[in-house]
Amino acid sequence: MTDRPRVAVVTGGGGGIGAAIAEALGRTGAHVVTMDPLVTLDGAEALPPPEETTAGRIVAAGGSAQASSVSVTDAEAVRALFEALAAERGTVDAVVNVAGITRPTGFAKGSADDWRSVLEVHLDGWRNVLAAALPIMAAAGHGRILGVTSGSGWRPADTGAYGCAKRAVASLTW
């Protein structure tokens, strides 16, 4: 292992649970990339610019971080980000996949577009991140991946696409 700082990517790292995880990783000395298009869970309003959120707080505290507005739903942009990180920083050591959204997608409400949006972030996004990270980690001979989900997939509820996506992601972790 070299003396270079470890590189950790946190999807959904611009706010909420992802931000707390990113900040904790920043305190370990890792270079943290917060990958987040910076919109609220329901898409209603934009969060503060990246320099005023997680990456900015990590840097202000003496750490190393950068913000990326790449969405997990954009497979090509995700791949390009991971390849650039590997080229610039040597590899990607860890990925924490926290990205998530919610929309009104109960079985008797919500639109088909809302349903697709939730599944694109939670399922397609998970696949896009893994497809970008795994080849880099395999080439380096190491890496860590953590998927964060919720209990919505484990209990009966009218949570529509969100509950379905969480159940699918949770089943990948067992």
C-alpha cells in the first residue's frame, strides 16, 4: 500500500445520511468525493452549492474532498468520473452508495414517470456505480463497497417504487 490518501466516493453525499458518512470518511484522512446532483429527495428544490455543503465542510475542516454533480442515473458520466479518479488518484478504494429519492409512487397514486425516476436512482444507479467501480477495484486488487438502504423493503406498506427498490437493494446485501 502506498502513502497516498484513500479515495472514497459517497453517492448522495451532498446531504443527509450521505453527508454524515462523507464527513466521517473525511476525518479519517481519505480524499472524499461527494457524488450528488444536489436536489432534495422529492426534487422540489435545489440544495446549497457543493462548496457550501459536504465537500466544502470537509475541506474547511482540513480534509481533502471534491464535489461532483454527477447523477447515479447517468452511466457514462459515472464511468467517466471513476476513470478520472483512478487516473488522478491511483484508484478508488471505497464506494458508499447512499443516493436515493422518493416520489409519490404508492400503488394507487403517483405517475409512471415518478415510478421510473425512483427505480432509476435506486436500481439503475446502483448498477451504474458498481459497473464503474468494480473494474477499477479489481485492477487494484482491493476495494470496499457499502450499500445503504432502509427498512422500507422489509415491511408491508404502500411505498410503491421506493419500497420495491429498497427490497431489491437490500436483497443484494445478504
